[in-house]
Amino acid sequence: MTTTVAMLYPGHAAEDDYSLIESAVSTSAAGIRLPVVITDVDSDDHTVEAMAAVGEPDRLAGGVRRAGHHDPAAVMWACTSGSFVYGYDGARRQADGVAALSGVPTSSTSLAFVDACLSLGVTRVAIAATYPEPLASRFIGFLADGGVHVVSLRANDIETATEAGALDGDGLFGMIHAADHPDAQAILVPDTALHTATWITGLEQEVGKPVLTANQVTAWQGLRLAGLSPTTPDLGVLFRQRRSSTNR
């Protein structure tokens, strides 16, 4: 039996991370699919206004309709800034709206970051953000409302999701090193437009602490919502321990 978690993904940037994650988790749990369903985007600018527009209900509803033919067991809104820009309660309402339309458990990348931190017992984090500071700083309050304290934020002023998608491994490792802080229990990398799936384990070995990335936590949360907890050595500490499912 195949279990499908549909990823509602805005535009095109690093959506191929999900096929890599699917391959990694399928080594321990056969029959997992993580199809990407592209949602409409007018602008991929990393501004508060553009990212709020990306997460508007009509765009998500269109994605849900297109996801229906996959018969998903869960749906994820695979966008960090397009969820945290609404605030913690707003992101919960956003996810609840998608769940009402899809008829299956639903969450978003921002909510997944909070749940991933709590699952690992992490309450103090550093953020390595692609975004400019006005957008990146919105994530601090969001995490605080979820019980996670930000000890440092590094905003890298990448202006668009397209530019973020072109960042290579050297750039990613540089971002992580620049963002790390001795008081941080983990480093968060909040942009689903950023390719990270092939480098997570290496990043954790480099900094000696968990590195939680947007596409990684999105897949992890979606699988939990679908009642699965596959393990793999290839996607960091988050995927090396079994956790109970959740509908949070």
C-alpha cells in the first residue's frame, strides 16, 4: 500500500528536494510518495507583502484541488514565509482551512519547524535565513509563540526564491557557519526554495548540532500526519528517531 503526502509548493525553486527525500525514506518504509503540487505565485520576492500573497486562501484552494487526484493521506503547505508571515495563530487557521478543503490532516512548514524543535527537545535556536531582515525577523515572533526562543538571526538578503534556489552547497555551508551561536541547540534554515536535502547530514557533522531545514521538516511533519515515522541516516537527526504520529 502506498501512502501519499501532497506538498503544495509555491512556484519553482527547490521542489526536487522532495524526490530526494522520498528516495531516502523509502529505504526504510516502502510505498511512500511525496508529490509536489505547484501553487500559483505572482511574485517570488522575499518581502512581507509578496509572501503574504503567496499564502492567500484562493491560491491554496487551487493547490488542494490539483492535489486531489493523488488521493493524499495528508497535505502540507510547503512554504515557510508564506505561513509564518501570518503569525502563529494565523498559520494555524491557514492550515485548518486547507484541511477543511482537503479532508485530510494538514500543516505547514512553519508549524513543522515548531513541532520538529519540540520533538527534539530544542528550545533555543539560531536562524540561517535566506530572506532580507524585514521578512526574516517575522519568524522570530512566530517561533516564540510556539515555545522556541531565537538566540541569533542571520538574514542573508537573498531577494527572491529563484535566487535562493540557485544557491550551492558552499553557499549553504557558509550560511550555516555564519548563523551558528554557542547558545543555540539547533540551527534552523527556513526557506523551501533552498536546496538542502543532500547536505543535511554533512551540515550537522560540521556544526555538531541538529540542522533543521524547510523541506526536511515539511516532509517529516507530513509523514507524521499520515501516521508514518520512517527513519533514515541521510536526513539528519530528525529522521534518525521514531516519533508518534500527530494531527497538531
